[in-house]
Amino acid sequence: MSPPVRWSDVRRTGDALVRIRVDLSYDGSGFHGFAENRDVETVGGRLRAALERVLRHPVELTCAGRTDAGVHARGQVVSFDTTVEPEPERWRDSLNGLLGPRIVVRDVRVADPDFDARFSARSRTYRYTVLNRPVPDPFLAATAWWVPEPLDLTALAEACPPLLGEHDFSSFCRRPRGRSEVSLVRRVLAAGWRELPSEDGPGLLGFEISSSSFCHQMVRSVVGLLVDVGRGRRTPADVAAAIAARDRSRVAQLAPPHGLVLWEVGY
Amino acid sequence: MSPPVRWSDVRRTGDALVRIRVDLSYDGSGFHGFAENRDVETVGGRLRAALERVLRHPVELTCAGRTDAGVHARGQVVSFDTTVEPEPERWRDSLNGLLGPRIVVRDVRVADPDFDARFSARSRTYRYTVLNRPVPDPFLAATAWWVPEPLDLTALAEACPPLLGEHDFSSFCRRPRGRSEVSLVRRVLAAGWRELPSEDGPGLLGFEISSSSFCHQMVRSVVGLLVDVGRGRRTPADVAAAIAARDRSRVAQLAPPHGLVLWEVGY
């Protein structure tokens, strides 16, 4: 994979820039997350390399949600600038030919010049899938956390309302190293569990949570605690207590990454 | 992996035999089919090795449908004999611990002594999944054939009735080498397409076909022809003509294995 070339290094003065928005889905298994990292395979690295092959100029990507290693996306959004005359459908199909089956470009479109995949986003929605049946399912092995102990759905539901609204989520977030001043206050817009459609009957549970933004590992920390509530190891009241504590040691279990999907970004 | 040891080599005279039925699902990606083959990884080889670790005696498996390389199963059934006192739930959980996420034992039970996973089966149902949307889906890459050209659903439906009933399926079957006398007459009990439930709207199509038994590559050959009908390259009338021709060269395209699932076996 080629090292990133800065767009500013090569752009000729006077080139007209067009802002492009790309919507993509990916199976994050086997990728070390979205954000580029020189030594490992990342979704962003693969996408940038494919875009540079199609556009024949360096590309700088901005993304709506920097998913962690093993985390998937159904509705990731990225933006970048190009000097090339846009051909959205052809670019989409060329990219899909280059990217292979695990990363899929769903849509390419010309965006408003002010559009920024990260800063224009008003909300992000994540879905976490739990397979709550006595036996696992080979077709969900890469996308659902298998929890064989029967979960108490009433307790799961009661554990969600305390998450809503503006809170300091320090108990649920991995604080960026050396940045103790960073705010971990977030406004959760919606949070709830539901049965997902399945041809094998009940037990496929989806937790969906929307927020203006999320701090690092927040969804997986929340799900870890909620599943402990569902198992009866904690109570719904422990959720409010964990938020109030602002203490990461209060939320022991991080749900595994493979159940998590960046579901949708709202602009 | 240990080479197969014949049960008859080790059984002591007088051991009481219990017939066991195992229902299993597997993601066939990366397996060279069900049937054991010394040099490659097969589902049957993995399952037999796991059973022998749990039971501590050699096992000879009989299976309902010998799926090909890359083909999946939701409802594969196998049977075998044991002298060990049956503990179905413990065996199920031990096997799942040994087999890993791609092969899952759904159920273990004591069967009637006459039960034979292969010869007691009255019907087999296969499902073939086609993703008929302009862009692929990374989460279906391993289990659906992506066909971007819009398929004519009316033509697909009209192409199914000619398959029903008893026919010589020589046009659709790979004849076992050197066995020109083998009958390829099969009785198809049901065949049809339907939209499968999907959170992303229409375009996820399932073809389901039931028969007392299938000959080799029959379902993938049928789907290859039907999808050509859906694309408008062939007509529904070509299906009856292909059956009547009893000529394998009349059915050019074999649908890829990864869309096929042994869905259910009826006893």
C-alpha cells in the first residue's frame, strides 16, 4: 500500500475542487479498524488506495465514525476533494471492483462544498447484535455476540432510559492517552433493544443507540454493562450509578467488537 | 487430523450400540465440502474428529446430504453409533467448544435403531440465495450470489413449474465418472422463488427446491439456468426443453457454490 501523499503537495493552483461524499458498508473482521495505520490493513487505507487508483491523484479522507478493529459498518460516510470531473456511478462500480467483497461502496455523490463527513454529522447510530440462544449460529459468527445464558428482556429494557440525555460518560469511555482534560460529555438521543427479524425464531437481539457523537469504546462498554444486567449480575439501577460514578473501573466488561455496526449517520 | 479408524476394527462383541442423530449448521466457506478427504479440510472430517475426542472411540458418520466445497448447511443431519451412555446436551456443548464458530451442532438426540441420516430421509430442501441489487452487500458476500442486472421476477416464477414432478435430470447433473448406467431421475416436490426478509428492502431472493433426493450439482445447475431466464437470456420455456434434452451442454452456467444452503431434511 502506498504511503499517504498530502493533497497540498501536488495540487496545482487554480484546480477547481469538488467535494465528494461516499457511503460505504464493510465487514470489519480482519481489518484493524477504519483509521489508516501504516503497518496494518485498515478500511480507510484500502479505500484511499482504491480512490487514488480511480482518480489518479492523492486523496485525503474524512470519515463520520472511526470504527475500531473488528467493528463493522452498514452506513459509514466519508468525504474528500477531487479535481476530476465526477462520474459517481462509474466510480462506485470501479471502487467495488477494486475493493473486493468485504468493503462495498453503496453510493457516490457530489456533495455541497461545505459538507464534511465528520463535522456535518448531527447523529450517529450504532447497532450491537446479541445472539441469545442456547446454540450459536455459524452464519452470525462474524456479526453477533453469542450469549447463551437467557437474558431478562424486561431488565434489558429498563436499563436503557438512564442512558438518555446529556451525561459525562467517563465510566464508559477510554480516555485518549495524555488528554485528561478532554470532555466525555455526550448527548444520547435514543437507546433501546428489540428483537431482530430472524427465520430461526426469537433470540436475535439488537441494541440501537443514537448520539450526536460517541467517545472511544462507549457503545461496547454500555453493551457490556447492559448484558450483565440481562444476565442478572447487575440491576437496571446500576446503569445510572455507573454513569454517576464517572469511573471506568465500574464497567468491567467490554462487549466484543464483532457485534458492533456503525449503522447510520444523520446529517 | 487422524485417519478414519473403522468401527468394526475396535468394537468388542457384546457392546450395546446406540444410534445417535446430530443436526448441524455450517458455513461451508473454506471447507472442501462435507465428505471426508484425507488431504483437505472437510466438515465431515472436523466433525468426526471432534466426536472421537468426546466419545473416545472411532466414529463412522452417515450424512443426509454430501454438500460440495463452499456449500453451506442450516439443517444437515448425520447419524452414527456409539457404545457410550448418551449425554446429548453435554455432547452438543462439548462439540461446539471443539468445532469453533463455522460448524455448529444444533441438536444431539438418541434415535431409533433403524434411523439412518441418509436412507431414512424422505425429502431434502435446498435454498439458493441471490442478491439482486445494483451494489453488493459485504455481510452477504459469503452466502448470496450477487447478480446486479435486474431479474424479471415473473419470468423466474414461470420457470419453476416445469421442474416439478418426476424427470430425468441428466441435463442438470454431473454424472458420476464411469457410471453411465446410474439413474438421474428425480422427483421434485416443490420449487419456487420468494423475497427473503431484509432490512435493506427488496432484492434478496431465495430459491427453494425440495426433492426426495438430488443428483450432483443439480441445484446449482437449475439456478444457473433460472437466473439466465431472469436476465432474459433464456425463456421459461427453455426449462422444459432443457429437461427434455437430457444433455448437460444445454445448461451452461453453474451458479456459484456460496449461495447454496442445505436447508432442511425431512424424515
